[in-house]
Amino acid sequence: MKVPFEELKSVLKQVLLKNSFSGSKAEICSDIFASNSRDGVSSHGLNRFPVFIDYVKKGLINIEAEPKLESAHGSVEIYDGLTGPGMYNCTLGMARAIDIAKNSGIGCVVMKNNNHWMRGGTYGWQAAEAGCIGICFTNAIAGMPPWGGKEARLGNNPLVIAVPRKEGHIVLDIAMSQFSYGKMQEYEWSNTELPFPGGFDEDGALTKDPVVIRKNKSALPIGLWKGSGLALVFDIVLAALGGGRSTADITRSGNEIGLSQCLICINQENLHPEQINDIIRYTQSSAPLRSGDTIRYPGENTLKTSNKNLKEGIPVNEEVWEKVKNMR
Amino acid sequence: MKVPFEELKSVLKQVLLKNSFSGSKAEICSDIFASNSRDGVSSHGLNRFPVFIDYVKKGLINIEAEPKLESAHGSVEIYDGLTGPGMYNCTLGMARAIDIAKNSGIGCVVMKNNNHWMRGGTYGWQAAEAGCIGICFTNAIAGMPPWGGKEARLGNNPLVIAVPRKEGHIVLDIAMSQFSYGKMQEYEWSNTELPFPGGFDEDGALTKDPVVIRKNKSALPIGLWKGSGLALVFDIVLAALGGGRSTADITRSGNEIGLSQCLICINQENLHPEQINDIIRYTQSSAPLRSGDTIRYPGENTLKTSNKNLKEGIPVNEEVWEKVKNMR
């Protein structure tokens, strides 16, 4: 079943308003959830929405909070998110980073004590739409063992890097785990193994079995020891700058709330668009590895999916859609 | 054979002075090459030195160049490295980024038209020694196929992230390829396969065979499609900000010269050291994957090696050491 973007957004907004969200918060949050579904990331769009509302009802998300400036040193500002809606706080955070960058070339906003930002790419697209380069990362609850260990101690701590471009922004949005737990669950449901090793089995060997990996919380970091180091360092940078809760704190608390995000924005008049296009052409000029393989730049598929869904409607899981409509 | 740090540095400095380096450039460059060997990275230390001198003699490195400010927008400054010594230009670049960050919280310096920066970690340690967080990346000649392709189109484009800490700085220094070509050559020489897949064979399957990977220039990006995207995006950000030569330009020219680097520095009074130490303790509290496995934070091993080599002398390849001594 397919639903027009405006209808999806409108229903989500009504549910948020019914749950006492202010008009402007309901507008921003419904737009982000609907856009995530539009861009093909329904796991952080419609499908995540009921969980979000459940967190609101449980009081884990403070819907009245507005991010509060805690300290500023030049172009670096630290905000306390006061456990408000994560995607709302991060949208305001990136907007502020953009403002700083427009004035000073580069701006850095750290949002601590915040909730899940949903799809990190959201803030990359936001920077790119403003004509700026965006670099963002977040911490998360532990789901990966560090390299050499077997117990989950690292978050999947996604990284986003965005560069604006007339023909379509370049937006990289990657978690530090090779596969997300959501993706591994899909493989488990369809009773198939992962296309590449995605974690460790009990004997410490790499495995493609999603059941074993999910049971042991032994997801594989990208690039083995390298992604393990990256995930750790993102958490350390966030704690160093903001002093907020680390993956250790979040995991010990048992709930994935009170996260930290770093939103960096760079603004320059001339972003050398011809040079960027030459890089993309050169990269895509490689012969395919296997016949039929395509080489995509980060964000290419998102844009294609977004345009298709805007035209044809957004595919929705009917059960979730009915459930959400009844929440109005 | 082992050589004291000061002796190694002194010999390298004499060779540089004999090759018409100014006193201050010879001091900075010899210190970096000797420090790289001291820290266990002789591939970018003593062992690389003869190649560096060869490039100087061929006129590929302009030893008289001083980086020239091309444009400044607030806290973002673009420099033309005028094909000077890469490690010299990047040291000055990071020093400038540190200065900007001390004044404005965050500074970003892009060095274009530069040469190889040798070990990227150098500039991470430099930022950390100044009490700052450092984020650096570079582009490089193509040596990896993009995801879905079989011809090399991406550089290994290393990333460095450093956070200062009294007990030992955290310094992550990772290339976007799972194994470097130097490391794969070592495996080939010792006639052993890689411990994990490191590239593709002719049929597009992952392989641990260093001979096949080196022949096809089919090194594997970390995290498969994810590292492919990261390497591409670093090159794009560098080209967007500086307008310098991309991996495409460098590869088409046939020589790995005229690279670009981005050096970002963040300065904050309180970097929450207790929070950082708690993260490291928590991460290292995981049970080992296999008996005897250890969990290290990025930079831990470098510091250990550095301290050991300062005390006991730096292990050198005798053949290279004799050769370099005769270059004085």
C-alpha cells in the first residue's frame, strides 16, 4: 500500500498534537518521520513512530523541553537537550551550527542529554540544503564487542558526512556496525544468512548467521579493529566535549536515552562543483565487479527513492499504518 | 640493530641539510621521520626516508616552498602547499588550526597542492599535545575499487581522530583500506595469507591472497560499501573546500604528489577526563574473544612502543640504516 507524503505527515502530526506536542514541534517531528519513510528508511520513519509515542507516554521523552545553551567557546556550543525529542533537538542543533558556519566558516554544536536522532542522514541533508558541508555523529547503547572482546561495549555510533551539490547532494550515513540489528532481524525472519560476515559466533569465528549474532550481541564493526576504534573514539569525543552520558552510562542504565550528538557545519562560497562532478564520474567509470553491478555515490539511491515515492506515494506497512491512524 | 632516537634524528637531519633543506625545515622533517620509526611506523619513518630524498632529487618536492594562504573565511583557511614537503606543510597547517581553535573554539585548515603527509597520526598527536581534539584526513592515489567496481578509483584516504588525555592520548589513525599495500607485501614475502579477506579476486570473490590483491589493485575498503563511501566522501570534501587535485587527478598524473589534507582542531577548557577514563575502563572490561586477546584503545600500543624504543633504542633495518648514513 502507498500513501502520499502529505497524508503520511498529516496523520503523524495529528497523533503528535493529540499527545500534547506544540504545533511547531509536531510540525518538525512529523516532517522528519514522514521524510525518513519517503527516503526509504521506514525503520526510522513510520515503523519507528509507535515506539516513539510509547517512549513519550512512558515519560522517557520530555516533549516540553527546548535545548538549553550550557556553554559556548567561540564557534563551539554545548547544549543540554533536556531529554527532549531527539530529532527536534538535532534539527535545532544543526540549524545553529549552520548559522555559526555562515558567520565564521565552521560551527560545532554538541547536543547532550538528548534522545535518539532517528536517521542521522536527516541532519546531513539539512546542512547540504543550506549549501554547507555537514559532519555529524552520535553515540548509542552498546551492541558491538570491542575488537579482541566478546561482550558488547560499543554503540553502533553512526557517522554522517554531507556535501551539497546541485545535481543531488552527497550524503554518507553509516553506522559503525557492518549490519544493523534491524537488518539482521529481516535476514533471520526470511531464514537466510547475511551476504557477508556480520559478527562472531561463540568460538570467536566470523559468522554470517544472524541468529547467533543477535543472540550474542556480537555485531561486527566495519573494518574489524578499525570500526571498533572509530565507534570508541566518537563516544570519547562526545563525552570530552559535552560531558554527557557515554555508551557505558547509557548501557548501564538499560534504556537508550540521554544520548549525545555532535553536529559540525562548514560553509564556503565556492565548493568547486565541477571538481566534485569529475570525482563522481571518475569513480563510476570503473568496470563493474560482476556484470550488472552498479557504482553509486552516497545519497544517490536516497534521492532516487525519494523522487519515486513523492511521485507514486510512500510504501507503508499496512498493519503499522492502521495502528498509527487509530492513534489520532 | 637498535639506534637511539637522537642519533637517528641527527643522521636524517644531516642528510636533509646536505640536500639543501633550511635548518628549520630539516629540524621538523627529521623529527617527524625519526618519531615515526620511534612509534613503530618505520614504513613512514626511516624506511621511507630514501624514497623521500629520491623525490627531492627528482624535483617532485619543492624544498624551498612555504605554505601560502589562499583564502580565509572566518575559522576556515585554505593554503597552497606549493608541493613542499608534505609533513612540513601539515605540521604548520595543524599548528595554525590549533591557533585558530585556541581563539575561536574550532579551526579548519585545508592544505592543497601538498605532498604525502607520511603518518597521519603525527598531526593527531600534535593536536593532542596542544591539549586539543584533532580530526584530519587526506586523499591519495587510487588503490581501491569503489564498491561494485573492479578497477581502482579510490585512495586509501586515511582518517585521524585524536583526543588528549593525561594518561596517554587517544589517537586513531586508520586508512580506508582493510590492509595497506605495504602490509600485504609483507604477507606475500612471508608466503602467508592475510588473517582476514583483504580484497577481491578476478571473479569478484573476497580473497585473503595478497598476491592476487596486489596484482589487481583490488584492496578491500573497511566495512565493504561503507569504507568505499567514506574514502570517496573524504576526497570530495577536500576538493570542495580546497579545489585541489582529487584522487582522480593524482591517479591520472601517475605520481602520488599534489595531495590535499584537511586539519580540524577543537579546543575546550574541560575535556571531562574522568568520563573518558570511564569509557576506556568499560570498553576494556569485556571478556576476551579468545583467551589471550587484549582490548586496546587507539594510541595505546603507539605509546607503549614509543616508550620502549626511547629506552632501548629504535629497531632499524640495517641495510636501510647503512644506506641513509652514507647519504650524509
